[in-house]
Amino acid sequence: MNDFSGYVVYVDESGDHSLTSIDKDYPVFVLTFSIFEKKNYIKNIVPNFQEFKFRYFGHDIIVLHENEIRRRKNNFKFLFDKSVETSFITELSEIIDSSNFTIISCVIDKNKLSPSTIKNENPYHIALDFCTKRLNKFLIQNNQDHKKTHIVVEARGKKEDNELELEFRRLCDNENYNFDIVLANKKTNSVGLQLSDMIARPIGRNIINPNEKNRAYEMIKRKLYDDGGLEIYP
């Protein structure tokens, strides 16, 4: 018998973690952990998501990307039809809203970082440290910290993946976390990764402009871990 926890975590990001060039329109880096209880994920979330795909595409091979949906690119050009877009976004939002999962997120405000931090720190590593700490706290509260929990992250490139895996292992060794990282190809058709992809940018937009109408964030904030699930750094 394996000794895996009852939870699985899918990770996504929004914005880049470069400090040499900062996008004035999106000067943040957002890292988001979406935590799913496996039984509920298998029984409810995945079937609902697949049914949605069959309804709009006729198959379930399509991979939903927030950026492509928002820009109506590639497989989502049909969303230029306003009535279709309205029903598509409404149904997708309802599926996400009804899906029971927990969000942990860290937002790095790059404009507010000190020169020392810019010189010596990696925003991804800062965010990863926060998110893994909160994840471990969540697992302790749910009596699952003694079992191995898999954290699924989209691969970004050989150099970046090697750096991430090294930092991840260092954190696990230093903090005695019972985590294991899984690097997934960007084309991987994972419901958890696709759901997580919908989460990060609305969080970033809310931090940049909290007065901006942001219905997605209103839905997301109800899923934030209630023991410090959102960190804004610095």
C-alpha cells in the first residue's frame, strides 16, 4: 500500500519573475497553489469539467488556458461570438465556483522590492517558500502531513525546472516537508492544472487595482485558505 495523502496540489503562476524588466501594466508575480481533496476531485470536479468540454468542443482533448480564452486565440476564436462567449464564461465560472478546493497564493509586488532583495532573491523562490509553509500548515490541520503530498507544476524549460527542483528539495529538506514535486508538460491535459490556470491572474489584477471590477476574484477569495491563504510581499 502507498502512503500518499488525501490531497493533491496543482500550481500555476501569473506574470514573470524577472526583476530586470518590470511590466508597468502588470508589475506583480503571482504563485498559486490549488489544493484538491482527491476523492472529491475524482468524483465531482473532473466529470463536471469534462462534461463542459464535450458540450463546447465535442471532445475532451482541449486544454483550457486563461490567456487564450481571454484573448480568444487559437481554439477559442469562436468566443468572438458575444452570445457564445457569455454562456461559455458563465458556465465555466459556475463550474469553478461550485468546485470545492482551497487556494493558497503569494503575490510579489516587484515595484516595492528593496534593492537588496532585487539583487539577492528570486521572486519565485520567495513565493514558493510562503506557499509551501501554508500548505504544510493546511496538511497538519487535516492530519495529512505525515503522508506524501504531490505538488504538480507546469514545466517551463530545462534551466528553470532544474532551479525550481533544487529550491524545492532544499525547502523540503530544511523544513522536513513530506512533499514531492511533479513537473508536467505544458500540454498535459490535467483538470487540476487548468483550474489552477484560471486562478492566478485575477488575484494579481485585484492586487494591482483593488477598485477594478473583478468578478473572478470575488469567486476566488471565497476559496482562499482561511488561515493566511493570501500573502502580499513585501
